Amino acid sequence: MKQKIWIRICLISAFICICCFFAWMFLRQKGTSQTTAQIIYQGDVIRTVDLSAVKKKESFTVGEPGNQNTIQISPDGIGIISADCRDQICVRQGIRSHGPEPIVCLPHRLSIRFTDPTPDGSVSDAAALDAVTGQ
Ligand SMILES: [Zn+2]
């Protein structure tokens, strides 16, 4: 009799664990892992990266010598790893995967902006705010 109660407790515990696991998976999918990064160079969107889909490290260069930024995309996020601008502020902003503040290289007019697409495909508040300010 006592053994049956223990089996029941084990089964209920296992069931709760499985429920928690699925709830966690569901929340994780809806979370910040859905972030998209937009690379904007001289006013044009040159590339849009779905950061949740990045599996390997990749880097590429934007612009001509004297006006160049090397951007790295990895599962950890996106950032400018080297630039020939004088202030180097863009490089110091590091690798990021989300956030309301864009990564910006002012001298080269390059920015990396983060947007969170909502399930219905519309843009988030951060991007809507930019549309209002006209940036
Ligand atoms: Zn810079």
C-alpha cells in the first residue's frame, strides 16, 4: 500500500516537471530570442538579421577603406568588432543581442537597431517610436 502511494507521488512529480518544461519552452520562444537586428548604412537598411536563427559566427565589412566597419554576427548577438572611425565608440558598444538603444557609428552613419517582431508580424514599440521621430 505504501509503495503505491510513492509511485503516485513520483508520477505526479514527473508530470509537473514535464508541464514546467513545456511552459518554459513556450515562454522562451516568445521571449527576447525573437529579436531581429537591422543594419542601417547611410540611411538604407542593408541587411536584416534574425538573431534567433544565427547558428555560427560570421563577420563582414561595410563601406570603403577610411569609412569602414566590420560587423560580427554570432549566436551571442551582433556588434561592430572593428572600425576605422576616429572615436571607436561603435566598437566599445560591444556585442549585443537586444535592447532599446541601437549600436551606432556616427562618423560612418551606420547603425544596428533591434526590433522585436510581435506574433502578428507588426513592429514593436521601439520601432514605432522611431517612425514617429522620423529616424
Ligand atoms: Zn565608429
